[in-house]
Amino acid sequence: MSNYEYIITSLPVILPDYRYADGEGFEGMISEIRTDLSERDNALLDFLLKGFSAEELTQDFYADALRHRNRFLREYFRFDLNLRNAKVEYLNRQLGRPEGTDVMTGQGTDDDTDLDIDLMRFQSGEFAEMAKVEEILSGTDLIAREKGLDDLTWDKINSLTLFNYFDVNAILGFVAKLRIADRWLALDEEAGREKFRQLTREVKGTFKGVKYTDQ
């Protein structure tokens, strides 16, 4: 059984001017987390990490994700799929392509005969963040658009882990946000350091059991 409180309180302290030390990086931090996770929880982490690889984001992957027994994985990848489809549809309109081109619908997956289960897994209700996504994508600054979409994802992760202080979903949420911060550290060092600062503030809030904010 995983000792979640120990894992969370042992997460690396990330300073405002954070930079990876020699030999350190995202994978190294994940390895540290793994050492204290149970086999079952490591399998959940494996699934999350698999979803960070673009080549893995097939319709069959999303079909598996949207029926996953873990709530965080199920809802995180539901949001991820909705966001992906929203971006594709926006591009379709910009390029004058037919609506629905390259949108993931679940047709042709291993679950094709099973699509009505879980409220039509690939079309499960309204995408609550659609208006915000449209607003972000309508911007002309490409970097600002990417940052806006990542900020939206970050907020979604927070909403999915709102009452998860010391459990596996708190760990999965941390890793999902760590991935965002790591990506920005590579793309834009200052933006990446700010994301790491934000992650540190939120982890401090977890220690207190309340949301931490600077005064």
C-alpha cells in the first residue's frame, strides 16, 4: 500500500529560480515518486504517462481511458479528448475543411460496438470549457494560446483533485501539472519557472489541507 502522505510531503522543493540539476529531469522526479508507490498505483501512473506520448493518443487509448476505473484518469482524459477535438474543429473551420474531419468519435475502435456505454464515451455531454477554448484559440499570439490552453488544463487538474489531499489522485494530479511545468521549462524558461513556483505553492497548500495563496 502506498504511503501517500509521505510521498506528497517528500516531493522536491522547487525554488523560484528552479532549474534542473545535472542528471535531474522529469524522468528522475517520476522515478523518485515511483519508489514509494504500490504496484497498483504505479500501473495508474504508467497509464497517465502513456497519455503524455502523442503517438499513444489513439481512439483505442481514449476508449480505455474513458472507461477507466480510476476517476482522475477517466475525467482527465475525457477533458484531454474534448480539448483535442475542439482544437481540431477550430482548425477545420480555419482551413475550410468539413466539420468532423479528423475528430475522434470512437468509430473503428475495439469498442465500436460498445459506444453507447458510459453515455457515448466519445460524446459524453457538453464540454463545459468549450467557450473558453474558443476564446483562447481566437488569439493571434501562438505562445499566449499555448499558455492559455495549458492554464486551462492546469485549472481542470485542480478541479479534479480539489478534495484529494493524500491519495493516488493527488499524486497523479501533481505529475500531470509537473509535465506542464516541464514542457514550459523547455519552451520558455521564465514561464516554466513560474509554473514550478505555482506547483510549489499548491503543494504547500496540500500540507495545510487548504489552498495556499501568497499574501
